[in-house]
Amino acid sequence: MRQFAWLTTAGMPGAIVTACRWAYRPKQGRRGESAMELAYEVAQPVDERVNAALERFGTRAAECHVPRSQAARVRVAVYGRRCVTRTFEIGATFATVSDDGARPVEATVSMTAATLDAILAAPTTFDARIVEFGSRIAIAGDVQVAHHLLQLLKRPTPKTVARLERARAMAPAWLDEVPQTSTVDASAVLASLTASRPLCLRGVLEWPACRWSLDEFAAQHGDVALLGGADGKVLSLRTFIGALRSASREVADVPYTYGCLLPAALEPLFPFPMFAPAAFSAPQIWAGARREHALVTRLHCDVAASFLAQVHGRKKVRLFAPAERERLYPFEAFNVHQPCRVDAANPDLTRFPLFAQARYVDITIDAGDLLIVPPGWYHCVWAIDDVISVSRFLDEDIAPLHFAN
């Protein structure tokens, strides 16, 4: 696996980015530092506070620890007046271990003391992909191991738990196929969500961009800055498409944006139908190279209704009903989305034997299609072609008040 200097979101699924963006919005102080960082800088004594925060970090992560097949060590480095580190081993058990250099760590997660405080203060909204958190975190080494540790810090709200319980109560235990229609009907969509049934609207997106080639995207909007690729670097859309074209399909880290926020300059291209923008979360873009034999989005469920708009190329989406939960081995530590430990494309049935019994339904979506996935439905995604998708989450509580004109 490649090593990345800055935060990567490789293999992580979608989430409700708007909620997290609102959770931590620091004011800017001198030299671009946040007010939180400046306040922390003058606190005394810094080392004792950081050590106490790292103790809370380890305690919270241990509460929801799940065994890994191979033990891995992650060093957390916190920078204040000096660097304070703590090393955690994630294996059959979760433990704080000596960082004497005798055994190398698999990953290092670095942040400021203020960022550590912000993470611990926001277990129900923290997400390392969100710019207010992610821009203040650096990951080196094995990215998946680092994200495994960070996942253990998350916690659901009672409302989140209730919403997923409702999905299990309302959703059908099994579908032979995903219901499909070519009619745009907001009331029918809301009825489908109330019944916790996915729905595919075929060919309903009349966006000109759905007919563009990748070359046309590069020609029309090539200078737009995009947080693209697994390393999370900012690059132009033209550069990203060039990297996508030249990538080998045989490697695991082919270019993919992993649901970064859609640049504001591109938002007018993708006006979602039926509901006004106020009913949706901020849009995310999922663009990248064909990857037929590995997932571009790992198995997970979302807490809000997901609207996945296919703009270019084809994707295969595999859906599991909420009733399949126990066979999918989801993390108990989660907040706005619940990832699963099992790799649905290449499951280890020795570790996850019940997954062999999990029932699912597949659907392929093409440019112009809109797939609606209710809360609690677990899903994962393959890219059959080079692809561009845009997704948003619908707030079902206010959607009836925000029908599009």
C-alpha cells in the first residue's frame, strides 16, 4: 500500500458531510491558526493535558474494539509546545504499548492538541474525511489501519440508533429486484422511503453532463480544483482525468475521489430533481477509474436516504436489507454511516462465516439514472467503467416542505 503524507479517504463510503461540516467551524486567528488552536497554545501545562486527552482517546477506542486478523500498531502524535505520542496495538485485544522503536508501527496519525480535543468532543459527528477535521490530520503508513483506529472513536446518537431500528422494522426482508421507474414523482419517492424500499429512477436525469465524455469534462471544467485521488491532494479536474486514463486497472490504488465535496463551480451542472437544495446535504463527487474486481465503496449503511446520481459510466451496486445486519459484521462504533468489517468483494469466511448466508440484490446504474437507497440499507459499489457520480443525502424530516418548483 502506498504511503501518503496527508489524509486519505481510500475505500471509505459516503456520509452526511453537512452535519460534520457544521460540527466544527473554527474562527481564524493569526497566521491562519484557528481560535481553538490559539486558545490551546496558551494553556498550561500542555503535556499533562495532552496525555490526559490521549488516555481518553485510548479508553474510548477500547470500548468498541473488534479483533483484527493481524495485530497492527498505530502511533498517535500530538503537537503542542512539543510532540507527545501514544502507541496503540489493535489485534485480538486493544492495548497501549511501549513505543521504544523495537517494533515498527504500521501507521502514524498526527494532529495538533486542539484537533485531538475537537475529535474527542464530537463522537457523533467526527469524520476524518470532512475538511474541518481532515485538513488537521496527517496519516503516514497503512491508511486502512489508521482509519480503523479513528473509526473506534465514533458513536451514534439515540436518534441514529432509532432510525436504523425503524429501518429494520419497516424494510422488506428480501427483494428479488430493486423497484424501477422512469417517472419523476416526489410523493412516490417519499412513499418508497417511508416503506424503506430502494428505488431506481431510470434515465430521469436530463443533465447535459450525463452525455459528456471525459474529454468534454476536461475541456469544459478542467481548471476546477478537485480533492482527488487516494492521497487527498488538491489537483485540477484535467489532471485527475489524465491520471485516471493512464492508471493501471491491476493495482488497488487507481484514481478515485472517494466522495469528496463537489466543487462549488460544478454544482450548477447537477440540480437534483424533486426536492429543493435545502432538503439535501452538500453534494459529493465519486469519480475514478474502472475497478471491476475490487470495491470502490466498501460495504456500509447510511443514516440518511442516499440519492446516487450516475453521470458517466456504469456502476454495480449491491444492496443488503437492514435485516441482514448480523450477517454483515458492522462496526458498533459509528455515527453518520456504519461501515462493515467484511470485504464484500473478497470475504474472509473463516472470520466472517455468517456472511455466506447474507442475501443481496444487485443493480447496475448507467448515466442518467438516479438510485435512491433508504437509511439502513447496506450497500457496496463496483466501477464497471471509468465513472463519475454525484450523491446527496435527503433530510426526510424536512423534504415534504421543500418540493422543487
